[in-house]
Amino acid sequence: MSVKVLIPTTLQKFTNDQATIECTANNVAELLDSLEKSCPGIKGRLCDDEGKPRRFLNFYVNSEDIRFLEGTNTALQDGDEVSIVPAVAGG
């Protein structure tokens, strides 16, 4: 099953400057592993030492925040779109 991943500009150095990557995965955790295989080094930027998504990154599956779904266990379907969005802070 093919899933489209939208990569933020700050991480495109790991994807040969590609803004989108096609991956095969059944859930978000598998997607992270798949991204690491095709783009070595990217998982270290996306996940902490325990393999959990970093706090300053938001992951969306079809515009739904995975924090309000099943986290990295959120199931993926063929044709889903996963967005990786850096958190913005300021004041």
C-alpha cells in the first residue's frame, strides 16, 4: 500500500530535496522505519531516543493529528497522505 509523505523543507536534505516521498507502511511506526530505509538519517530527526515522534513535530494522517488518533499505531490505508509539520512557536 502506497502512502504519500509530505516532507518539511528543513528535512528535505535527507530526501534529495524532494518535498514528497512515497512509502509503503501499515501504520505510522512502520512509515517511520520505511522513511529511514529510503532516506538514511531522517528518523533521528523525527524521533527521540525511544523511537517516539519528537515533541516539536506534528504528524497528520489525512489532516488528522495522530496524537488524537492512535499515535504511531495509527493505521494507514493505500492513498493516505501523511504530513510532517514542525511546530511553530513565538510571541
